Amino acid sequence: MPLIELKNVSVRYGEIEALRGVSLSVEAGEVVTLLGGNGAGKSTTLRAISGLTKPASGEIIFEGQSLTGLGPEEIVRLGIAHVPEGRRVFPGLTAHENIMLGASNRSGVSKAQIDQEADAMFDLFSDIRPFQHVLGWTLSGGQQQMVAVARGLMAKPKLLLLDEPSLGLAPVIVSKVFEIIKEIRRRGTTVLLVEQNARMGLSVADRGYVLETGRLVVTGKPDELWNNEDVRAAYLGGHARTAAKT
Amino acid sequence: MDIVFQLLFQGIGIGSVYALVALGFVLIFRATNVVNFAQGEFSMVAAFLMVIFSVDLEWPYWISFILSLGGMAIYGALFNLGVYFPLRHRTYLPVIISTIGASILVSNSTLALYGPQPQVLSNLLDFPGFNIGTVYLDTQYLLIIGVTVVLVAFQYWFFEHTLLGKKLQATSQDKEMASLLGIPVATMIMVTFVYSAMIGGLAGILVAPILFVSIHMGGTIALKAFAATIIGGFGDVAGAIIGGLALGVIETFGAAYVSVPYKDGFAFLVLVAFLVFRPQGIFGERVAEKA
Ligand SMILES: Nc1ncnc2c1ncn2[C@@H]1O[C@H](COP(=O)(O)OP(=O)(O)O)[C@@H](O)[C@H]1O
Ligand SMILES: [Mg+2]
């Protein structure tokens, strides 16, 4: 049984059909990347899983249980943490406070315990340790991304959803973020990683899916996807070339 | 010189009431992004509850006080459920109209029940006041100032040092993200309305012996609280407190040195002056940074 399975999920925003019958699955322990260009429906897929957007049809099953009708607050309690696009760090709270709030889905944990766990996060995210008592809005994009991922991990998720963690970051920061994703993978957390940057996404993944205008077009292992001529030409090549140029 | 201290004392006393109401106003604004036009009625309803319990029923002051505050907690919860919650996914405009409607409904219902004649609520303490030098300290004003100091300190501790306080702040900054973390957003907003109604009610009960208890009390207090938040910078908690105190002092001095009948008009003047010349409030930059 996969950890999570999407069966024929469609999502509409008014007239726009953002997802058209998407089916995909992630096994426990896997890192799966969801690739695709801007507007392909990657974020919508993650929003449907975490309950921010209700599918018009289809079903999402997590650990054998249907998520239909559950809201984001309930879904995160089941063990799915969503680190959304744009990081969404609370601007008026410190990095440390932001990270502490990541544990809000777990009941019966004392404030002292959460405080300690948040401190421990700075071992993995040592770059932001000096900024832990600084307000969110003063952090750089890369620092905010690290806070957002650390906050996601505080939920002790069975499944971590990461939406474009590399977006808008300098290359050297991007590789730092991906080092952290590799470490998360080593610790055994299942990850569904959304990326426009195909090279980075495939570098950490066990498998990948490619999404185009709301439809899954191809799936496979990283090297298969990377070497698939059609895929490269249509979805990945463009980005690979852009990446090489910059 | 003594007259200056005397006026300062009274100004800070009445300003504390404005500060408390403004505080409740700002908390709701930050949590829901909605300007609550029925904020003043929180104070009016609480004052009328006090009249019911302590004057009409002649129950002891402290029991009446606790019952009134408890009543305001319930009122805040009902207000949230009836006025805000059904419209929470709409834009701010329907919600604002809803709060205006609630304000009219509540003050007119009170009018229907109690008629237009103002009610009188006596001071909490039998001991009316004392002199320090030539400055007369009225105990009701001292009480107001004392309660405000304690409440502001409590609120600071609560928001800065408890997890619930942090969750409330997170909710006011980004509701969708808060819900993704498992913070119960609807409950956080409920807590905000209940707390806001209670501090507004507390302000109403404290100021009732100074003003008359009437259906116009809500409108007057709401205008002052609104002016206070503009002075302090809209949406800023510390600004609301400073703005409330500043307004109390300004209008007390205005009444003493310029004109007594226009006392309430000074709030308007200050409001307009700030809107024209310094719309970001005294602490403008800090608020912008916090946004
Ligand atoms: N809130 C929304 N309202 C209307 N259309 C939306 C909304 N969010 C996304 N869309 C549309 O849905 C499609 C998929 O968007 P999205 O999932 O954000 O793509 P991606 O994350 O792959 O860039 C796009 O055409 C986008 O314009
Ligand atoms: Mg996206």
C-alpha cells in the first residue's frame, strides 16, 4: 500500500481546470519529485493533498484513509506537512518562534519540549542559528526557506510536501537547501518535492512525475526522465539550458 | 503648575479607557482584517449589564462585576458567531456592513428596553479620593489607571511568552499558513472576539461612573478608540495604548483651556489632523515594518 495515493484528482478554479484526472502515488520512504513548467498544476496538487483546495472529483488516500472532506488542520494532524510556495514565514514572529509553531499539529507536547526540539533544528539548519531570534520579515529568502522547512519538520510528518524550495534563491543557497533535503531523505522522511528546476529535483529523487497543463504526461526514475528525449525537449531541456546559461 | 498635573492625571485616566477599547479594536482588526464598528457597544452592553445586576437587582458590586464580564465573554462569542463567522470567507466589506448592522441593532434594542434616559452607576470604591499636595486623585480614575496597567502587562506577557499568544499572532499574520500548521484558526478568532469583548466591557464598566450609561456611550467610545488607533498607527498594539492615552490627555487639556462643550470634538479634530498630516500614525515606520 502506498503512503499516499491520488486517484483521478481534478481541481477547478472557477472556469480554469487546474488538474485533470491526476493519479500518482508515493511509497513510504521514497522521495518523489513532481516536475513541470509554470502553471502546470504542481502547487495545486500539493494544495489538494493538504486540504487547502477541494478537488472537484477524484480521491486522495493517505495510509488507507480517504482525505475527502478533511480540512488542512485535520490533515496536518494525520501527518502531512506542507511547506508552501513562497515560504510563508510569519513576518512578525522570530525564526525560532516560527519553527516552534510547526509542532502545532501534535497534541500533548509541552512548550518546553517544543522549545528544545526547535533548538535542535538548528543543528540541521546551522546557517540560520545566528538569526533564530530575528523577526521573520528581516530574513533573506534562503534563510526564510530554511525556517519554512524546519517548521515543516517540527510536525514530525510522515509525508513532507515541499513546494519549489529553490525558487528565487542564489545557486549556492539552492545547493544548501538540497543538501538538507538529502539529509531529510537519509533520516527516512517521505517527501513529495515540487520543482521547476528539473535537474535539482531529479538529483534527490527516487522517482519523478512530469505534469503539463493539469495532466501527468510521464513518470519514471530520474535517469529515465532525464534521458527521455521528449521530456527533455518539452519540459526539462528548456530549464536545463536556462540553468546552464545563468 | 498644579492644574497641569491635575489635568494630566484626569487625561491619563480617561485615556486609559480609550486605550483599553482601542486595544480590543486592534486585536480584532489584526485577527480578521475587519474594522469592527460595533466595538463601542461592547462597552455599552457591559455597562448596562452592570446596571441590571448591581442597580436593578441590587446584587453586590463584585458579583455583578464578575457576571457582567462573564456576560461579555458570551456576548463576544455570540458576536463572532453571528456577525463575523458566517461572512469570514467574504471580502471585508460585507463584514463591515454586518458590524454596522450589529451596532445599530444592539443600541436600538437597548433603547427599546431601557428608554433614552441615562442610567447612573456609582463608583466602585466608597472612598472618593484624596489630595497629594493640591492635586486631587479621584479613586475611580486611579482604579482605571491601575487596571489598565495590569491588563497591558498581562497582555504583553500573554502574547510574547505563551504558545497560545504566538498562535494568535500567527493567525493574525497568515491564516492559511496557520491552518497548514494545525493551528485551529476558527478557535483563535473566537478567543480574540471573546477577549476583545471582555476588555471593551471592562473599559465600559470602569468608565460608567464617570460618563452616564446610555445608548450613546458606545458611539462616543468607539469614536475615541478609532481616533486612538489612528494616532498610534492603525493595527499597532502599542500604538493603540499610546494613542488612547494621548487622546485622553489632549481632550482634557482642550476642554480646560479651549472649550468644554467641544470636548468630544477634539477627538474628531485630532483624527482628521492625523489622517491628513500623518496617516501612518506616530509610530508609522514601525508599523510598516511589522506588516
Ligand atoms: N487561486 C487561483 N485562482 C484561479 N486560478 C488559479 C489559482 N491558483 C492557480 N490557478 C491556476 O491554476 C493553474 C495551475 O496553477 P499552479 O498549481 O499554481 O501551477 P504551478 O504550481 O505548477 O506553477 C494555473 O493556470 C493557474 O493560473
Ligand atoms: Mg507553483
